[in-house]
Amino acid sequence: MNNTGASNLTRHTSLVRFCVDVHSYVIYRPNTRMKHAIQAMNPHTSTAPATETLAAAARVARALADRARELALQHFRTRLDVAIKSDASPVTIADRAIESALRAQLAQAFPAHGVLGEEHGSEHVDAEYVWVIDPIDGTKSFITGSPLWGALIALLHHGRPVLGLIDAPFTRERWFASGADATLHDGRIAVTSGCVELAAARVYTTSPDAFGDDDWVRYERLSRRAALRRFGGDCYSYGQLASGHVDLVVESSLQPYDYLALVRIIENAGGVITDWQGRPLSIDSDGRVIAAASAALHAEALKMLDA
């Protein structure tokens, strides 16, 4: 075979590999052209933020997570006073102290950016860049000594998630993704399982108590057709999905600070995450979220929810 033929074969093989296995872009380090192709397929990254801003934001996000981990572990499995908020969810001094500390760091690093947090509300959410933070996602787990809770940090650019971080302080794990780069789990590339059939899927949701009556009927119908269903996990379940250990997470009654950090993590690992109508998640979504290891599984699950 001559050099031209060999070159064409190499290009063809690379194209086939990419088309057959959508996860290839995280397994084989993608070139710039392939990253652009991924961005074109992904509506969340079609309008990219400035590269230098995203790089600086990544450094700050990791510093925020480090601080949140440090503070949370100081309070975990200690006797805490628990207050009940107007939405009947619990809150502790740890939740509020962590968010205050993170907001102070963000104000110093990015004074022009907006912030939306679970405990202290919103500031300048009409800004070009908006941070969305949940200091302790899984407060019920936190106050009962269960280890699967974490901090969630997202950055929105013109309303679209461009950076996401899940930090699990007790297990000392972290998932991170930004732009079109691969999702990282403790520095290693994370890839979803690629499961394509509900009958073979491992399904999680945090709690039956989070569903209204109609939504629970729909979830029950879907999850009973899966290979395995489990409860609990909060944000940790989405990290497990990104790393290939869980195939489907279906939830209701979430808030923006519960799900916006998950978008980049799931999508950049090869998965799909939307609302129950299949629409991209935004700050205005209705709180019903479905995350799947593959587009085929996502489509089948949506049909079951809508049946």
C-alpha cells in the first residue's frame, strides 16, 4: 500500500472508530477538529466562553471544592442543630457556613460574576457568567451520618452549563468537567457504561419521597423494567453514572443547584441528561431530571416516563 492509501485508511479508521463508539473522544485524546465536532453536537457548548476565563474558573472551582470539603468534614458526624426551611428541607450551620465561604471566594476571584446558591439566594443571575453552588447536596444524608453527600459547583455562560464539579468529601472523590473536555474522576477519564437497554440498566433515584403521586407512578413503571433499582446517593449517583457503575438516574423535585453541576459531568462522559421531556436543563427547568449512560437508553426511558 502506498503512503497516500495508508493515510486515507488511517483517516477512515479514525472516523469509523469515532462514529461507532461515541465514547472514543475521551478514550483517544481528541484533536481540535474532533472537539469542535463534539461541540457542534452539543447545544450546551455551541457558544463557548473565553478559554482563559474557563481555565481560571476551573482553578477557582477546584479551590472552592477544597474549601467546602475541609469545612464539611469539620462538622460531619458531630451533633448539629438542624433547622427546617420553608420548603420543609433541613439545613445546618455547616450548609450556611460553607456557602458563605464559597461566595466570599467567588466575590474576590470574579466580582462581575453572578451567584445562585441553595442557602443564600441569588445575586446578579443576569450576568454573562453565573456560578451555581450547593454546599452540601444530600443534607439528610449528612445529618444522619451517611457518607454519600457532596458539594456541587457549576458555572453557567449565558445560562448554559460550561463547568461542573461533584466533590464527595468523605470518600475523597471528585468528578470534574469543563467545556468539551473529558470528564475526570480523581484525575482519570470517566466514561459511562454505554448501556443501551432498560432491561439491562442499573437505575437509581434518591428517595421515593421526592416524587408526587403521578411522577411516582411513572417512575415505578420505568424502574420495574430495569435490571436493578436502588435508592439513595444524592449527587453521588451521578458520579457513579459518569464512571460507568450506574446506567440511569431519574429524579423529581430538584432545584437548579441540584442539577446544573451535573450537566457537563454526564455529557462529557458520554451520557445524556435532560428534563423528562428531553429538553436541555437550565435554571428554569421544572426539577424533573433524567440522566442516562447512552442516547438509546435515554430515549427508551423517556418513552416509559411518557407512556
